[in-house]
Amino acid sequence: MSSIIRGDFAKNMTTDVFGQQRAESFQRLALPRLNFNGQPAEDNNKPNRARQQTQESEDLSASVAAPPEPQQPIVPPVVEIPDETLSVFYDRAFSKGLDEGRMQAYAEVDELKRRYSESLQSLLNISKQLEDSNKLQLIQLACTIAEKIIRTQVVAHPETLLNMITKAFEEVSTQDEVTVVCNMDDYEYLIGHLDQLKSHPNHTFRINLMVDDMLERGDFRIQTPQGSTDWKTKPQLDAMRDVLTREG
């Protein structure tokens, strides 16, 4: 029996391959064995094969691991603590809690004191500011009222102006000539009472009258060859207000 080997398999063919193929060919061509009666002979290897299959089944069953038994939960050991020890622990914990609570309370009280002190100081500062502001307003209001009272007094009692001019003459009594500059309304009044101005005990100078519409009622200016002096109500009140403000 011959075979033709293809070229692409020829390089992979070995003696082992030929031997294996040859054995398979003989096995297919082998005739069944017969006994002396012409019947197929029994295969003595069958029991061995059965035993082999049984052994393999047992080995396979044995190879399957049995499931592990469930583990029992571990019970922690029970430790009994004497009542005296528990009492000591309780007393220590209680004392520690009291100390911590006392310290926390002290800290909260200190914080409240600090906030109260800051609030009180802030309130005092605000009060001081309000007091200073109110004082300034009161001084300003007093000066404004005083100015209105003086001007009303001059209108209602013109002789007040005569008294103020007579007082101003005391500062220029050594001059030869004095000019009184005043408001038009005051000028008309002074013209009619010029004799009273000249009746000053230290009067040795000549008196002139002049009008300045920029001056208000009750204001006047004394002019001499040496200079002039303003006798205005508002500047005098402003000076007094500044003094009161600084003193306050």
C-alpha cells in the first residue's frame, strides 16, 4: 500500500508520523478474533477497562472538593469589672466633665464681658460724639439767637446804638476827627440825635456821619486818620462762639 505525500506536507513528515499512520492503518485492517467455535472471542481486557472507568469515576468524584463547613462566630470573652473600679472610673469622668464644663462656662462669661465692655465703650463714644455735636449746635444756636436779639433791640430801642457808639468813642478820645459809618436807617436816627453824641464828657473831636449800605442795623465802623475799627455784631458773636467751642 502506497501513499502520495504532497509537497507542502513533505517537509513536516518524520518517522514518528509514518509510525503513527502505519499503526492506525493496521488497526483498521485488523480482523476480529474468533474462538474455536467460530464465534468472536471475548475480550479479556473488558473487566480491566470497566475497573479502570470505575476508578476514574471515583477519582473524579474525589477530586471534587466538598464545601467547607460554616465557621462558628467568635464569641468575645466576657470580662467582669469590679464595682469599685467602675465607681472610680465614673467619679473621674464626672469630675473631668465638671472641670471641662466649668472652664467652658468661664470662657463664655469672659467673652460676654469683653463684648459688653466693647459695647459700653462704643456707647460712651457715641454719647460723647452726640454731646459734642449737641454742644456745638447749642453754641451756634445761642449765638444766632443773640444776634437776632441785638438787632431787634436796636430797631425797638435805637438808643442802644447811641450807647454803643458812645462806648466806642472812649477808644478814640485823643483823635481830632472821628467818622461814624453806619446803615442808612441808623444814619437817619443818628442825624436826629447828633447832639447826644457830642455830649460825651471826653468829646474834643469833630464827628462825621457816613452811610454804608453793606452794614446791617446795629453795625457801625469808627474811622480816624490813624485807622478804622469795626463794631459789628456778628464778628463779635463769632469770636465768642469760637471761645466757647474751644473751652467745651
